[in-house]
Amino acid sequence: MKTFKKKFQTKTKMEKEVYFLNKLSSYKYFPKVVSVNKDTNELEMSFCGNVLEEGSEPRLWRKQTKEIISILEKESIYHNDIHDENFLYKNNKIFLVDFGRATENKEAFPFLNVSSSCLDDCDSFFHVFLHAEKNFKKIHRV
Ligand SMILES: Nc1ncnc2c1ncn2[C@@H]1O[C@H](COP(=O)(O)OP(=O)(O)O)[C@@H](O)[C@H]1O
Ligand SMILES: [Mg+2]
């Protein structure tokens, strides 16, 4: 199996990401934890593909992105960093990565979140991130 290694600045940050990935391990849209190295602060996880280019998003983007956001809502997880580089694509499947800023029950900085209902009025995959930025601006009053 192809894997991806992410190095963290601190063990606490790595453990936080591991916590959320394990909480989401029964769903298919997130990386699976393969190994955790507490000496080097390296997390090895399943390889989830590459970032999407604007205009090349798969036809299934809306259904899958909506499912991803619905799962987070069901699990009371706020990702807080919903932007294009944290969505990857492999074998017709979209993945959400990077739970480095995630929180439970209450959203937190930088407040880049979207609700599953707003997916219906998105014309394209990249439109989703404008909604996340709107939420950011609402909270930061900019
Ligand atoms: N599981 C993964 N499979 C493939 N690429 C990944 C994976 N996790 C992260 N990446 C790549 O590394 C980049 C940075 O990882 P990320 O978890 O977003 O950390 P950060 O943004 O905090 O540096 C991502 O944008 C993506 O391109
Ligand atoms: Mg990232």
C-alpha cells in the first residue's frame, strides 16, 4: 500500500491529528493511520492522491463533498481549515485531509467551515471554498 508521511512540529499536534483520523476511521473519505512515530513526530497514513485542479474536478464532487461534510456534522467535528489543498483525489474518490486545526463540538480558528446544506447552491467544487471564506469573514468581521 502506498503511504504518505507527515511530519509534525510537536507530538501534541501529531496526536491531535491521529485522534481525529481514528475517530473517522470507519468512513472512506479520510486517510487511515498506518503508523505513528513518537520519536520523530511522523505520522504515516494511507496515500490519498493529489490536489484537484480547477475545472478538473470529478463529476461526483458534489455528492462526495456533501457526504464528507455530513459525516463531520454527524460526528460533531469541525475541520476549521476547509480549503482546496486539503481535499485530495484518487481513484474517483475525494478525500479530506489535515485535521491539524480540527475541534470537537465548537468551531475554532481559522473558522474555515461549510455546512452540508450550502453544497446545493455551489456551481463548482471551488465554489465550496468561497462559502468557507464567507464563514471566516463573518466570524473575523472582515
Ligand atoms: N494522506 C495523504 N496522501 C497524499 N498526500 C497528502 C496526504 N496528506 C497530506 N498530503 C499532502 O501534503 C499536503 C500538506 O499536508 P496537510 O495535512 O494539509 O498539512 P499542512 O497543510 O498542515 O502542512 C497536502 O496539501 C497534500 O498535498
Ligand atoms: Mg493542509
